[in-house]
Amino acid sequence: MALDDPHAQPSEPPGDDRPPDHPAIDDAPPLAGDEALACGRLLSQAWEQAQDTTPTADPHTTSCPQCREAVEGLARLNAATRALRAKDPPGLQALTDRVMSIVRAEVRLGRLLPLADTMLDLLIAESAAAKALRHAADTVPGARAVSCRLVPAGGTGVQVTMTLAAALDRPLPDRVDQVRRSIINAAGHALGMDVTAVDIIVVDVEAPVPLGPAGSGQTTGGGA
């Protein structure tokens, strides 16, 4: 054998029995963090050659035990990765889904509004505050809140705009004033909110409900 001759020069690096007609393997730049197997072949090259099913594919990968073991391990890892991707969305998609969930939640909650206590720096969602103020309007006999919108008015101040349906058993200005007082009272005592203005728009009128058996004398909003 030529290797027995001390003056003979080997035609290939020891331990590399691949045929000389695969220059792509020699020319391929190693990947960052790529691992060299015991046979001298790079792990990335062994994997690429294992995927090559052409007749001219390098036979080293199929005949070398180190390459076969490495390729089998990568194949198991690849199968596990595909299974995880099928079960859960990829990282970017999962991040996008979380961001969109937060955005949708913020849309439902509305803007965040300040409360009057500046020492604690407290905030309340517009939807929660509007619900409480609509309820305050509904407690006024002959009034029914249709919508409520709150916007910041500088500092901790908040401006309220409410649309209202009201019964005609008493003058509208009196009923609107009563609703306004109820809103301001609820905002200050129940929420701790500094309401600077309450704009009320009557968008519908309703017939008063007849007196009940108890004869309470109170009417509530009925059908249009």
C-alpha cells in the first residue's frame, strides 16, 4: 500500500474516503458552530448528503457509521421539531397572536382614564367607568342611558358625553339636570373620578310606565 511508503503522499486526507468528484463538499463553507465528526466530515455536510438521492450521491454518508449515527439523530430532532410546530404556532406567529389579543382587549376596554387621586396614579378603563355612569343615569326615574363616552379633559379631569332616552311625564330640563347630578355623584363617590363636564343629549323619548301595585309614584323608561 502507498501508505507503507514513507515517501508517498496520500491523495486524500486520512479517514476521508469520499470520491474525488464531489467538489461541492470541499468548497462548502462551514456553518457557524458546525461540528466536525470523527470521520472528518462536517455535520452539516453529512446531513446535506443524506438528503441527496441522486445516483451520483456521495456513498460516504451511507457507509460511514459516524455519519449515519449523526444523520439519524438529526432526523429524530427534525421530526420532533415538525411535531411541535404542528401542535403550536411558530414563535413569531405566537408573538403576533399575543399582541393581537392585547390589542383586541384594549379595544374592548377603551382608553385608560385617570382617577382624581394623583398620589396613587390610578387609572380606570373607559368601558368600566362608562358602565358605572350609565347605571347612575338609569337610577333616575324616567331616564335610560343609551351610550356614554369619556375623554380626558386635562390633568385628572374627565369629560362625559351621554345620550339619553327620557320619559315625557315631566319637563326634560329637570330630568336632564337630575341625571347630570346622579352622574357627577357616582363619578366622584363610587369611582373617585374628577368629572369636569357632563354633556347630555336626549336622543329618544319614552312613554312613562304606569304606576305599579305598590304605588311608589316612580316611573322608569319603557318602550319607545
